[in-house]
Amino acid sequence: MIFLVIGIIFLLIGLVFFIFPSKEINFIYGYRSYLAKQNDTYWRYAQKISSRYFILFGTLMTIIGGVLKWQAWTNFFLLEMIAIPWFIVPIFGLIEEGLQRFDKEHRGEDNEYIND
């Protein structure tokens, strides 16, 4: 049951981030990390990919939770609690990995000393 609830919450967060992305860096709304707050371009990219990953993992968790509920396998609360980090941690890891790739592509440090 917890998979269903958390999946729906993540799906709703992803949809809200997708439909109403944060336009500028702020302290209240949006995906916030060190790389995301570098400038407005990084911020917009972070909002775009975070919404996609929240929708993806929220849908996956909702489907798993729905199947568990439909099959009446609701007595596995402890196992669900142990398995939840395996779905939550990759969201943030994949977002940060995407931001690092974006940073490497747009930073320009690879060719910084060519014309010196």
C-alpha cells in the first residue's frame, strides 16, 4: 500500500513540475541542488529532467503498488519500506548525473586553453 501512496505522490509532484515549472531560481518551489542553482539555464534544465524522472518513477511505483493491492498482497509493509529507497535514490542520482553531463557540455572548460 505504501508503494501506491508514495507512487501517487511522486507522480503528482512530477506532473506539477511538468505543467508549472519554476521559471527562476527560488527557495520554495522546484528541484534545488548545487548544480541546479548555478544559473537560469541550469535551473530550467533541472526542472525539466526532474519532472520527467518523478513522473517515470512515480508511475512505476504506482503500478507496483496497484498490482500489490489488486493481488491483495498488502501484508508486506516491511518489505515495501525496505524497497522504497531503491526507487527514490535513483531519481536524485539520475537527475544529478544529467546535470553533471549538462554542465560538462555547456561549461566549456575542455577547450579553455587551446588558443592561449
